[in-house]
Amino acid sequence: MADLKLLIDTVRDELQSMQHQGKVADYIPELAKIDPRKFAISITNMKGETISTGDDNERFSIQSISKVFSLALALGKVGDGLWRRVGREPSGSAFNSIVQLEHERGIPRNPFINAGAIVVADVLLAGHQPREAIAEILRFVRIAANDDTIMIDPAVARSEQATGFRNFALANYMRAFGNLHHPIELTLGVYFHQCAIEMTARQLSEAGVFLANGGRDPRSGLTIVSKERARRINAVMLTCGHYDGSGDFAYRVGLPGKSGVGGGILAIVPGEASIAVWSPALNARGNSLLGTRALELIVRETGWSAF
Ligand code: GLN
């Protein structure tokens, strides 16, 4: 771990001069005001040890990275039946695109684009009040991270609700096809709150390590998901985790990864480690620009890759 610590410190120093590139998400004030120079890397290994660098104890909005946890939870709840309501193919379209929903009769291409994550939220809502479904997602994240201090930022959830016109459009469209089973404002309430979960880079690499470790948390010993399910979630992360930038991310980094517009990326090195990076400025596809670059440098030095 000492070598790795040196490596991530070097990567941080190296990327400092590139911090003017990219653009922070500005669709809500809470994200628009984040300093683009924030930067953190955290790595958790198979012994459950974590090393980190930069603004590693600062919380950020995990946004779409939450879709990994809600997917794991929904698969636990309804099993492979989930795949009748959401596909597992890359979309090649933007994260908030509506175009494919018409051809595919309201079945989103995968659970990591917005439409797919909204269906997953609808699945988690079954038999619950929205606040219970939200609490269940938060509880899952806290168990995975071994950390009860992880919270939802209510101001972010409110802003998402106030500005989420495209998400309302996606939800209405899917409801018209019968693929949402609850009133859309309830389903979206769950979705907006999961997007508003905030975590530090350290908490995020700790929360994701079960996916690198065959579904088991190395610290608590708890099985979070089965080995087979961890493998499959990783596969969907690799093919769909960066929307229409998934191919480019696989080309550059070669690991399962999930990005969020808050500038975070969770990357999984099966059998080795989980890596969380945070750099708020995004590329044209809404994925962290320097976060991706940092992962590229890390895999180049460590040889960590699925390939
Ligand atoms: N809250 C954002 C949205 O629904 C999440 C998108 C993202 O992180 N890519 O638009």
C-alpha cells in the first residue's frame, strides 16, 4: 500500500496543472458552486485497507454512482426478473436521452442511464412508502461502506426535483408504456434522493469494495451480494457505466466503472481493489475529465485492467 500511496500522490500532483479543463455540472446551484479544483483518490484493497489523497475527507454528491447500489439492492429484491423491465445493453446515447424508449416500448436499455435507474427506483418502491425505499437504499450504502454517517443532502434532492424536467418526461413516457407501477412523483422522489447521497472518496471506495471482492465486504465479512451477482454488476458497469462514453472509458481504463455528474467515479479492479476518484469538472459526456485521466494513470502504473 505504501507504493500505491506514493503513486496516487504523484498522480494528484501531475494532474494539478490540468485543473482548468472540463466544466462543472451547473443544472442545480448545489453542484454549480463546487470548486473545480477539488480532487481526491481513494483505494480500498482486499484486506479492507484504504489509502487516499487530496480532498479525501470531503463529501460530494455521488449522483449516478448511486445507480450501482440501487441496482444491487433491486436484484436482491426481485432477482433476475428485473431484466424484464430494464435491459443490459449499452445505449450509445446520453444519460438522460429519451429517444430509444419509443422503439423499445418503454424498456430502458440499461439500469445506469436515467430511464433505467428510474425503473429500478420504481422496483424498490414496491410495497413501500417513498421514505422507506429511500431509507433502504441509504441503509444498503451504509452497510456496504461500514459507515453510518453517510447522509443524503436534502437541498440537492429538492433542486433535483425542481429542475428534473427531463426525468419527469422519461418517467411519464415509461408510465405510458406501463413500465412504472407507481405515481411518477413518488418514483422520482426515490430517484432524486438516491442521487443526493453524499460521500467522501474514502467512503465511496469502501462502499464499492464488495464488488471487487466477489460480493463480500472484506472488513465486516458480510456477503453484500452473491459472487455471481457481483460479476454481473461489474459487467454492466464496464459496458454501460459511462453512458455514451462507456467505450472510451473501457479503451482508456479497461475496468468496470460508474460515473456521476458530481464528478465522482467508482472503478472496480476484480480481485484487487476498488478505486474512487473525485474531480468535479466533466467532459462533454458528463463524466469526470480528470477523474478518468487519474484512473488511466493508475492502471498504467499498476497494470490493473480487465484486459
Ligand atoms: N441527478 C442527475 C440526473 O438525474 C444524475 C445524472 C448523472 O449523474 N449522470 O440528471
